[in-house]
Amino acid sequence: MGTYGANCTKYCMCQNGGQCDPVTGQCICLGGYHGDNCEMACPPGFWGEKCLEKCLCENGARCDPETGHCQCGLGWTGQLCDQECPPGKFGANCSKSCDCMNGAVCHSVTGCCQCTEGWYGQICEHACPPGFFGKDCNMTCDCQNGARCNHVTGQCTCVPGYFGDKCEKVCPKGRYGMNCLEKCECGEDGECDPLTGECKCAPGHAGLGCLSSCRRVHYGPNCQLTCNCGQSDYCDSVSGKCICQKGWVGANCDTPAGNGERFRRGPQRGDIPGHLGG
């Protein structure tokens, strides 16, 4: 603390680095302060010697009362605090770095992540759970038949064997696989599994492309059924109707014909016509 006056017997009362006149004791304030004893900082909006300079800071920024330098608040930067934080930055003078993921925007003031469609979490690190999509994952998917829903757009990705906006349609006849792009090879009468392309042959046919006829003791779709024809080794490959050998009659070819029996009984189901050797 300095002194002034006759024989320097009086003490100066100046504050904040102010100097006092050695004769009168009047305080000479440094820039940024005013008052009889330099006890007060410049009022908001002013700075410098005797607080005569006007601050030029914008967006609520404070200016240093001594230098006039702008002290930017949250979300602003630049010499005059007139620039918003660039992407990836936030906070006072935009000095903090964001850690948002998946294209999320960081709030310039708080640093909170504003997730893009299809993402959620503190830093937008999670994709929407299955069955949901869109902003804040608040949209419900309507895909059918096991299809996957895009977590951003909600577009359905069909499993093999289905098509349509919602994957609600089975592949049309003759097509199978992903998006029904594969062509079936099952002949004219066969159908193929819309998922795998495996042939479902018409009665009487089997094999690759359904090009093979049933062998003699089998009949029906894909030749999967077995004939029940007793003493005969043959049946109709489509219907399974027995074709009896000579000497046997009946629906299942299990009754001996006998001498003249056929003529006494009349023609029976399964009998071989006479002109064919019956």
C-alpha cells in the first residue's frame, strides 16, 4: 500500500493495481477498473481505461474488462464469438470434442448426440433393435415371413422364396430363391420349392428336372408311393392302379384266375384283356 501527502504520512486506498497520486492521493486506475478507489470492474459491455471502450462481443459473450478480449459462451467461437461451433465441437469457445457415432450431430451447447434415423444410445452407438426403425427407433416394421427390416428405412429384405414390399408373396410358379430370381428346372408339370428350388414332381415322375418316370413298383408325386399289387410287379405310375400279370386278377392282383374262372365271373378289375394275353 502506497503513501501520499506531506511527509508521505497518508496511505493510498487504491485497489486492483491502481496507483495513487503522491500529492493528492487520487487513484489512477488500470484499464478495466473504475471508482474512487478503483474498486469496481468495468460494467458489462465496456472495457479499457476508465471503461470508455465498448465491447464488440456477440451472442452473450463476456469481454475482458482489461483487454476487451471476448470470452465466448457455450456453442460459440471466433474473435467476436459470432461463429457457431463447427461439426464435432461443443461447449465454451467450442473447446470440447464430440464423440457421437454413425453420423450423429453433436449439440453445440450441451454436447448431447442427436442420432440419425436408425440409431440410438448415448453416443448413437446402437442400431435399432429388430422390428423397429426410423427416428428414435419409434417406427414398427411390418415385414412378413421372416424378412429383415432395415433399421434406418424400414425396407424389408425378403428371405429366399418370398417377394413384395412386405415380403408377403410367395415366388410365382417357376421361380425360387432370393428375390425369386432363380428359374426352376422341374419340367412342364413339376413345381419347385420356392425357397430351395427342390422339385416337387407331378405324379408319375421323379429325378432331376422330373424327367424320369417312376420305376415299376412306385407311383405318385416324386414316385414316393409303393404299389400294393400282390403277385404283380407293375402299377400305373400316376394312379397306382395295379396291372396284373397273367393268371392273377383283382384290384390288388392277389386272386388266382383259375381255369375259366374269369369267364364265369365276367371281367374283373385288374384283369388283363384277352387280346393282351389274359
